Amino acid sequence: MIEYIKGEIAQLNPTEAVVECNGIGYMLNITLSTFTALEGQKTTRLLVHEAIREDAHLLFGFINEQERQLFRLLIGVSGVGANTARMILSSIPAPDLEAVIASGDHARLKNVKGIGTKTAQRIIVDLRDKIKPSDVSLINQPDNTSEVFDEALLALIMLGFTKQQSQKALKKIFADDPTIRVDIAIKKALSMM
């Protein structure tokens, strides 16, 4: 399974990015938020979600863990496929989408192309308990901060802490020092939990 792809941006448009890594070009389906973050960049590190089907092997690229996690939650909802999830995340940025789901605002979800009333309600019912709005938007943080945050979060989850507990500790740490190194952030988080 591919966790992320790091390399030179060979092609970029609002729905796709081709990242060249060791002479191989990987085509990744992306959201508009990721496209905006990549504009003007020469290199990138995109988190990946693989979708392997009988007829296709698709890669979806995300600028941060928050966006990828929301994508994975969305495709777990009955009636929401990968392209629909990408459309939702392109229409409503990840931090706003968390707030929309947590508040039960199905009217805003209905405004997304291809989402009807029943699908919007199903998304909210299925995901409301799984999502808590973030206090800090990872998309608005510099790329290196987002990468360090994501790496520290993943390490804490692998150590057995819950995602919510880990995010809470890391947000406090990164609010105090956005340039903190990953190893120091993990140590501080461990002392807080």
C-alpha cells in the first residue's frame, strides 16, 4: 500500500496531479484544495489513498491527513463513491466539512453537485459521531508544519492513543510552537496524555 508520494510535479490541473518519483510519473486524482496548495510548487509530498478495482488502479492524493481521513470516511458511506467524495471535498474545504457534518447542516451538503437530500442526510447520520470539528485548520498551516503534525499524529495513533486525544495534544503544542520538530512534538504530547 502506498502511504505517500514525494517528488517533482510534472503536471497539474484542478482534478489531477502527476508526481514524478524516481523516473515514474504517478497520476493522482486531487481535490481543489490540494490543487490550490500545489499551485506554484515544483515539488510536493502527497498522502495517498489507493482504490484498486477490477477495471482500474486509482490513486487519490491529499495535501494533509485531515483531508485524506475525511475522504476515507465519506467513501465508507453507502451511495458515496470516490469521485463524489472528491467533489464534496472540492466544494467544501475539509475544516468546513467537519463543521457542516457536526452541526447537521444537510442543506449545505445538498448544494454540492450530485448530492441529493437522502445522500446528504445519510452522510450526516453516518459520520456525525465520527467527526469533531478541528480548532486548527491544517490546510492553512505551512506545508512543513502540516507534514510534521501529520507524522506526529500518526506516530501517536500507532502507539495506541486515540486520534481525537492525539490531535488535541498536538494542536496545543503546534499553537505554541509551529516550527517544532516531530520527535519533540511526540515527546511533549506523550507527557500531556
